[in-house]
Amino acid sequence: MATTIDGICAGRAWHSHSDHRGTRSNIVRHWWSYLDHASWGMSLVIAQKRLNFSPRNALFLMKPKGWDSVSAFGLNDKIPSAGIAHMIERGIWDDSILGAPSEWPACLKSAVDIMLPSRAQIVMFWGEQYLALYNDAYAPTIGLRHPRAFGRPAKENWSELWDDLQPLLDRVLHGGETVAARDRPFCIERHGHPEIVYFDISYSPIKDETGNVRGVFCIVSETTERVRSQQALKESEERLRALFSQSAAGIGQTDLEGRMTLVNQRFCEMLGYQREEFVGIRLQDITHPDDHPEAERLFERLVETGEPFDMEKRCVRKDGCLLWTAISVSALKDEGGSIRQIGFIAIDISANKSAQEAQRLLASIIASSNDAILGIDLDMTITNWNAAAERLYGYSRNEAVGKSVLMLVPEDRRDEEPEILRKVSAGRVVEPYETQRRRKDGRLVDVQLSVSPIYDSSGKTIGASKMSQDITARKEAERLQTVLTGELNHRVKNLFSTVIAIARQTLDQDETGRNQVAAFQGRLMSMAKAHDLLTHRDWQRADLGELVKQVLEPYPPERFEIDGCGVLLPQKAVVSFSLAIHELATNAAKYGALSVAQGKVSISWTYEDATAGLQFKWIERDGPTVQRPTRKGFGSRLIERLLAAELNGRSTISYDPAGVICEIEAVLEPDA
């Protein structure tokens, strides 16, 4: 195009035909063969001066694709009307910097004649000021700047990109170069805001008859939409590649036989293969034998009909382990709708399957449990109800679920349920406790309740699970045992009273006998109190602290300093320990610290859980000076022999002048 414009403007072609007086049509046909065909499908023919055509009907000819010939006459019928051409004819720009078109240089007129009818986007920049001239096809590319930009210096209307545009124009105007580029970016403000647009550009010099460059002829084609579409496509492809490579799901493609042609890294990790190891392996080949027939059937139907399918199946890993997957398989079709490949997405659901199996097992346990298990939400509405609950409370599942749990609570225990939910909601532990609940028939039933919180997937408490054990039989047994124990206790006390009465009648004859009766009575009373402690503990064990306090009850409490942890004495040691403390207290009251007002007794003990070892100490102080006895009485023998034997330990009594010291070391057998 640049060469054509140069030839036309310089008049070289015209001079070769200056003497030719053929018909206009012959001249036109000659110029069709001379000019290059533009990419937009038309040729331009300039026939000014020599052809003597009118400006609108004879300055140029267009030859659209498919025209076999062109007549030089009636060309207005073939040329669409151009707004800018009409404006020039009407003289709108006659007072512009360029002046009236009649005063323009011949090369400028020729270039304008080429530009105006063209359907290509063309803009010219004339002279050192780069005065802008353009056609109707180009006008939309500058938006709101049209028509004021026509005939004005380019710097006025392309100011935001002038630093970018001017060097290109200078290369053409001052250097005579031809500048071309594809998808050249420019930052312009054509609609009141800056935007990046793209053009294919071809900038050529416009030369006068002397060969001097007078302007720049710019053929442009805006490619912004294409570039943006390509960028969007590229970004979409990058996102798809990232999705394919980084997805948490296994993704792949197979041919129509099921042989894998493409898999992502996640699928390789799921099955334990390297990517190249999947070559030639069919998707069906890694399917568990029990799931293979159904998978094969669905795959064949997909290939035949294009119907996609989803299924949960077990895949066999490379190491032989099973992997539960949820797989979605669909057809990949070409533009004609034919199935070319098969695509699949596989998700590892092994954890879900394990959770489902655990949930199923738990549901089975709950359903078959002999304990009544029910669930409630935070509004105290029953949400679950097992078969044992039906048997215990008499309500069927349909009758219970959706009802308030308060229908099971007696009137005098209505505060229990809200308190349970407050503790559960606050994250506090609810210890198992015994209470009563009301059956459907109105009868009360003794139960032991165990309460656990129910959490949602985020760890938030949404309700409570309650397990009820029917303890009616046990409560009846306990009530019967209480009655029998009370009767036995009564009879034993009567027996002690009878023994004491016989002792008085037999021995209470003189002063010595009365003293012996008193000692004997004290020992029997100590045994009776130890007996009381055992009855309170179901004849199993008795607390050492309670035993000490009970035996020392006859004495002022301020005379004793007692310090020790909670220790349960075995049944066989309770009576012996009670008698030992009684003997120590009696001896202290007669001869030791308790025989004087200022005397004190310190009693302490420690217990080691790991060894079940008990260390017990009795220390008297501030009493009379202690003299070692000349013989051992009943109390000393009881402490040092009987108690040591009962407790599987050692007992010693030291007669320190400052006060008697008794130390007992024992191992408390757990099953004693």
C-alpha cells in the first residue's frame, strides 16, 4: 500500500499514460491490474486529473470481491455514503488549519481520496503538527473525540498516549520508515476513562511529487476484543490446568475402550501409581471384582448412548489395598457431537465410608442395647429413641420422637432436665446419677441416668444423649438390705447389752470387779461403734477418719489434733483398729496426756496409693512423765500382736518420758 500511494502521489503511473486518450473504462481496467488488492477485499483506483472524474463519482473506484468488472460510471451506486466525506463536501473544515480541500496538496488529496471510501480503519497524520484525518471506519475507535479530532493536531486529542505514539510517527515522517505491528497496545481515553486497547497497525509515509515525506498514512485494525478473548481463553486454560494439576479430586481421560490417556497427580497419589504406569491400563482394570460388572455395564452404555453416570466403587491400589471412590464419568464430544474420549472425576471417600460404617455399627449397638438410649436437642425435644427405651418407658418410637422429654419426668423432678442441658451446653461433665422417671402407664421407675453431649460437625453442642438403666430391682434389694441390716444391728446391740448385763451381775461384787466391768463395757461399746460403721458401708469397709472420731467421741475434741487423708479400712481390720484406738485413749485418760488438763494427743496418718501402705501415729505430749510398765496388759498385746496380724504389718508402742508413741505400719489389701 505504501508503494502504491507513493506511485500515485508522485505521478509516476500517471505520466506513463499522459498521452493515452483511450476510453475511461480502458484506463480503469488498467489501474485495476496495477493496484494491490487490500485485505478487506477491494481494490482502490485513483483516477484524478487524467481521468477527469468528479470528486464523488470519479476520484476513486472500489472493486468488492466477486466483481468481474467495474464501470467508471455510476460509481455512487456502489459506494456507501460516508459521513466524513459529506462533511468535507459541505465545507465544515474549510476554516481548519488545513484549509479548504481545494487548496490541499495533490498528494494529500490523493491519500484522502483513498482513505475516505475505504472500509478499513485509516487515519492520516499530516505535517509536522500531525494533523489528524480519518475515515468513517476509524471514527468509532476514538469514541467521544470524533468529530472534534478531525483536522486538529494529534497531540490535542491523543495526549494520554502521545509519548507512545509520537516516536512511531516520527520514525515514519522523519525517517521514512514503514512501521507495522500486530496487537500493539495503546492506553487511550476514548469514552471518558483510560483503557488499554490493541491494534494491528501499518504506518506508511505519504510523499509529494519531490519525494519528501509530508505525512503518515496509518491503516489500523482494532483487535481489542480478539486480544481480550485470547487473554480470557489463556487465563481460562491456565485455570483449567491449575484445576487439573492441583485438584483434590482425581481427574483423567480414557479412550473409548477405557484405557487411560491422561491422569492428574492426585489420581496417581490415590491409586499409588506413577503417571507413566497408567499407560495402557483400563479404568475397569483397577476396579474391585465385586464392582466390576456394574462399572463395565455403565461404561459400555456411556460409549453407546453418551449417557453419563455416577457410582461409588472400590478401586484396587497398586499395593493391593482397597480405596472407596465416588466417580463421575461423562463423554467428551467433538464439534460434530461424536464421542471422542471419556472423562472422569474420582474422589476418595474412604474416610466417609469408614465413618458411615462406624455410624452404622453405633446405630446397631444403640438399637440392640439393653439400656434405654434417647437423644434430645437443646429444646428438650426427643430426637432419637431405641427399642430398650420403648420397653422401659412404654412409649413407641413414633409416640416419643418429637415430644418433650418432660413427659417422662415426675412433677417433683422437673428442674433436672433444664439443669442437665445447662451443664451440657457449658461443656461441664454430668456425672451418672440415680433418679425416677414416669412410664406411659403412670408408674414411676427407678433409673440411673448417664448424659453425654451431642456435637455437630463444627464441635458445637446441639443436644444430649441419655442412657437410662433400670435399677428398680437393685433399689428393691437395697431397701430390703437396709431393713435386714437395721434388724441385725438392733439384734447385735441387744446381744451386747445382754453381755454387759451378765458381766455386771457376775463381776460387779467389789471395787476390782467394777473396774473390770467398766473396761469390759468400754471395749464392747468400741466394738459396737465399729459395727455401726460397717453397717453404713454395706459390711465392706469403714473410713479411718470416721472411725477415729467415733471412738474418741467421749473425750473433749480440743484435746486432739487429727490430720489424715481418706482411707478405707478392710472389714477384718475395722474392729481391731477400733479396739486399738480405744485402748490407747483409755490408757491416756488413766495415766497419760488425757489424765491432766494441759495434755494433748496428736493423731496422724498417711497413705500411698501405689503400695497401699498406711502409716499411723499416736503421739502424746504435755502429760505426766511416762514410766515403762512392768508388764504388758490387754491393750498392748492387742495393738502389737492382733492388729499387726490383721493388717499384715507392724505395730510398736514406745514409752518415751515425754509421752507414749504408737506407730502402726500396714498394707491394706484391696480385696480384703
